[in-house]
Amino acid sequence: MAEIIVMKAVNAENELYAAQVKETLDKRGILLINLLSSPGSGKTSLLEATLKEWGGKYRCAAIEGDLFTDEDARRLERFGIQVVQLNTQGSCHLTANMIVKALEKLDLKDLEFLFVENVGNLVCPASFNLGEHKRVTLLSVTEGKDKIKKYPKAFYTADLLVLSKIDLLPMTDVNLEDLKQDFFRVNPQADFLSLSVKTGQGLSQWLEKLENWRRGT
């Protein structure tokens, strides 16, 4: 009987494209941030707040991953940056090959930050390297206290966990310290920060983290 290990083959091919993405961006000094989360955790809102706070301080571009529509891409275009919309037509994640094709539609000259907003999903995107330099997983306090235990790969592959919508914490049964302990159990090497785009709490720490990554610290 012949055994076909499909996932291993798919990942091997994806890694080749991921290496191509990273090589292309490294040559130009562009930092790629891959944002993962469930739908509605606030990825687009966080990018909007980032671009608003920076006000053109850095040259940024974004790749928007969605099953359908270009609504999130249009939200980011208002800030005058280049945006490429990737519609997966039902696929639950982006692949490095998709990023390679998206890069062909971007003017990479003088870019400093490239943000990839992955498809809203805590399962599939965690298994696919996009050639990113840093992976950020967002978790909204409104998603409850069990997501890290239920979807550990999305968290143990992250360089940073951003706990979003922290202003709503008093309205939930989430205990912040318990959540942090759950995260550091699966990923003791990563960083953790909490923020609220609505109130601005923690936003300066997020911006500082991006700038430190840019400097290589």
C-alpha cells in the first residue's frame, strides 16, 4: 500500500515560496508582519490605528486576506498606502505562493513595513509560513478564556500575543493573569501585550514593539 503524506508535501512546497518571499524582502530591508486571529478580533482596526498614529512616519503596505469582499482593503487604502487584496474564495488561509504573487503588484521601493492580514481563523493559518519576520496573534477578550488551550498552535508559533479590546474586559469572565499564564505555558519565549484601539490603551507599546523589530531589537 502506498502512503501519501499530503500535508508534508504541501508544507514543503510552501516553505520554498516562503524562503523566496523572505529573500526578496530582506534584500530591500522590508519587515513583514503576519497578523493572525479569529474573525472580528480587531486586526484591521489595529492596522488602522497604527497607520493613523504614525501619520506617514514609515512607508507601509498591506496584503489583505479574506474569503470574499475587499472591505478591509478599502479601509486601509484611506491612509494612502498600497494595499493588495487576496480573496481565497473559501480557502481558510493564505499561502506563501499567494504572497509571492501579491509582491508582484506592489512597488517595493523604499517600503519599510509590510503587514499581512491573514484570513480570520485560528487553525489553518498557523501552519503556513508566509516568509514573515514576525508573527502576531490577536485574541479579543470577548472570545472567552479557553482559546489558547483549544487552539495552541496559533499561540505557540507567535512572536507576540496581542490581547485586544481590553476595554471590554470587565464585561467578560476572562481573568487577565490566568490568560497570560495559559499563553506563557505554551510559548514562554514570546511577548504579551494588551490594548484597546477604542481607548488607545496599550497602543504606544504596540508601536514601540514594531519599531524595535524594525531596528532588530
